[in-house]
Amino acid sequence: MHQTGKAFFPPNGEISGNDNPQAKGVSSMVARGMKLRAKKTHAPRKARPRTKTIKQKEFIPVTPVEIYDALLNEQKHSAFTGAKATCDRRVGGKFTAWDGYISGKNIRLENGRRIIQEWQTTEWPEGYAPSLIEFTFTPKAGGTEVRLTQKNVPAAQAENYKQGWVDYYWTPLKKYFQSKK
């Protein structure tokens, strides 16, 4: 053994005690039936994708059930966004929005109170799991406070999605309900 405590292995991979006095110890260990163990090497760990969480709060002057329905009803969702949406309104049901740009699955549905969905876009980076979105709806005087929490958003895309919620959901949703009055 070397003084470092590591076994000596000649460049050709053979263990021989004839050429190196330090290697004699290794050869004699092999001769006595002692096993040498190579240090295990592990594949390098893949870096965990960097993600962020988006949190937003909006006030919309309609009931919680109206907002819940507009988000899950494909005709209403298509009407307020101006793009085709589909939705199987059951837990485990799949949905799309913005002509298929957004897709996902309903995880939990509580009428007028909560929607939890897996969510991703066609631009979602490879290796990233879908984000998890939770909408909660709280009645307030004159309307509803909507809270959005979107977890596991690819860090490089988070700012764009954060602004996208404002530009492509909250603003058009408010206009949609104003036009219904």
C-alpha cells in the first residue's frame, strides 16, 4: 500500500509484486484470498432543475363560483381568453388552453373554492416536471379574492409566466365579466 492508504495498481492493470516493493503487499493479500475492493464510482448526479414559485392575488368583482366556472368551462374560458380551450371537469381530467399552448391535469376541484392542477406549456424545458397550480377563491365585499400559487416553474421562465397571468388571464377575465354586466 502507498502511504496514502490507496492500493497500488500498475498502469497495465495487473497486480504484481515483482517490480514494486509496495505492490508486494497487495500481491500477498490477493494470494491469501483477501479481496481488494475498487472504490465505487457513482454517475455524476444530475443537477436538479432550478424552479421558482409564482404567487399572485387579484380581486375580481364577481362570485367565486363564476370565476371557478370561467376557468374550467371550455366555452367561457375560450371566450375570455380568445383562444380555444378544452377541459374534462373531473379530478384526473385533462385540459388545454390557448390553442393547446397550455396543457395539464386536474388534481383537485372544489366548486367555487379551489382548483389544483398540473400545468405546463409547449415551451416547457425537457427534464422539468409540470408545475403545480393552486387557485383559491375567497368571497369579499363586492367580489372575490383570487389567489394563485404556481410551484415548480422553470426559473428561466418564471418572470414571463408571472406577467402572462396578468396579461392573458386576470386582465381579460375582468373585461369578460365587465362585458356581462
